[in-house]
Amino acid sequence: RSKSAGRNCFTVYDEAMSAELEARNTLEGDLRDAIARCLFEVHYQPYFDVETGRRRGAEALVRWRHPVRGLIPPDQFIPLAEETGLIVPLGEWIIRQACDDATLWPADTMVSINLSPVQFKQAELFDVIETTLRNSGLSAERLEIEITESVLLERACENLVFMERLSDLGVSLALDDFGTGYSSLSCLTTFPFDKIKIDKSFMGNLSAQYKSAAIISSIVTLARGLGMSVTAEGVETIEQLDGLKQLGVNFAQGYLLGRPVPTAELEKQPVIFRPRRDAA
Ligand code: C2E
Ligand code: MG
Ligand code: MG
Ligand code: MG
């Protein structure tokens, strides 16, 4: 009995597997087609100086405009794009699009672009970025590259050379989703980061979660000592923003301050964030 149950289980598992494989193949075909036809949109989420409320930049976040499924968020196709290598042409398109869009923004506004570990392995990436900057006319000082700790686990030497070349060019480097990975703090001293982005999982209820506040405060101290700035991502409430201000965080990004929007919409938004506080 147990044997046949086992066999049944195996069959069900097998069918689930092939259904998953089929869905994956469909998605991969769609993705290839979408890249050829440029069916992607780059949206931009602004970030603001916590002290002054001034907008300092915006992060490029890609979306896929699928003919049937509508707007697909990056978490649903970036992993596949990475596995298949399609992230390379897609990533280059995103870099060009974001630099072109940013040239229309006020000159004190930066654009931040996320790079995946797979793109990081491309020897041509530096030339792509340099050429794109030159063609778009965007100054290197207005470009920031965001990478996660996972990028740094492999090929440390090559990565260091690449990051130093970017840094020499004037491009800023931000360590994204800080606090979620497991790399050691030494990556902060080894690599030429300008900024640490604290992962949104640390936001929560800042005032009640004294442990999160302790962690954020330590990150701020660490960053100051290393000459880096700190951004908090995932800021959704005024209370969180107030807490971050007290903790000395430099920049805030999150739904409270602005959702990711197309460039045309970003350009219409006020460059100063003034929180609407409900009268007590
Ligand atoms: P990320 O770089 O850490 O981006 C932050 C994510 O948090 C974005 O999700 C953003 O929409 C979301 N977010 C912003 N504010 C809030 C908030 O207040 N609350 C909550 N709950 N979420 C907030 P999104 O756009 O779905 O992107 C997810 C991830 O996909 C990004 O994480 C990034 O790792 C990746 N990604 C997005 N665009 C690109 C790209 O162009 N290239 C690469 N390689 N990866 C990208
Ligand atoms: Mg990011
Ligand atoms: Mg992040
Ligand atoms: Mg993230």
C-alpha cells in the first residue's frame, strides 16, 4: 500500500514538475519576445533628504508590460532573466532608458540603477555604462549603481576592479538590501561604497521595535565612520520617517514619500516632500 501511495505521489509530483516546466518555458519565450519588442517600462521611485525634505534622486525599477497579464513586477521575471542570461540585453536597455530619462530631471537629481550579479560578470559592463553616459549626456556624478551583497560573494577581485573603475568615473555605488544577506562587514571596507540602503524589513514599527532602532542606529554610526550615507527603504508612515530622522538616517524612500511611477509622472511631482500630518 505504501509502495503504490509512494508511486502516486511520485506521479503527482512529476506532473506538477512538468506543468511548472511548461509554464517556465512559456514565460521564457514571452520574455525573449518582450525583449525583442521592448515591452518593458522603467518606473522611478524617488528618495528624499530626511533633513530638508528635498528630492535627491530616484531609483529605476523595471516592469514588464505583458499583453495578457498586464504589468508584471520584477520579482516575477528577473530571476528567470538571470537564469537565461536575458538579463544582459534587458539590463543594457534599462541602463540606456534610465540615463536618457534622467537627463530630463533637475540637475541635482540622481538616478539609481539596480544591477544583478549576472550583469556584474559581463566584462563589457563597464564600457556599456561609460558609453551610455556619453551618448545620453548624463554626467557620471548623477548615476548610482545599486548592488546587493550577493554580488560580492564571488569573484571579489574582478568586482573590486570594476567598482573602482566606476568610482573613478564618478559613478556612486550603493549597497542594497543591507542587513538581509550574510556577507561580513568587511565588504564595506573592501569595496568603495558611497551609500548603504537599509532593507525595508527593518522598518516595521520603529518606535515599538526598539531592536530595529538599535540596528539602524548602529548602521548609521558605522556608515558615518566609513564616510558613507544611509538610505532607509520601505518607509510607509510618518512615525517611521520621524524615527529615521532621530536616528540620523540621510535619505528615505518608500510608499509614504512616493511610489514607483513613469518618468512623466515623476517630473510632475513636487521636489520637496512635505508630510501631511493629521491635526491632533
Ligand atoms: P529593490 O532594489 O530593493 O527595490 C525596492 C523594492 O521595494 C521595489 O519593488 C519597490 O517598489 C518596493 N518598495 C518601495 N517602497 C516600498 C514601501 O514603502 N513598502 C514596500 N512594501 N515596498 C516598497 P519592485 O519594484 O517590485 O522591485 C523588486 C526588486 O526587483 C528590487 O528590489 C530589485 O532587486 C529588483 N529589480 C527591480 N528593477 C530592477 C532592474 O532594473 N534590474 C535588476 N537587476 N533588478 C531589478
Ligand atoms: Mg534597489
Ligand atoms: Mg532594496
Ligand atoms: Mg529589495
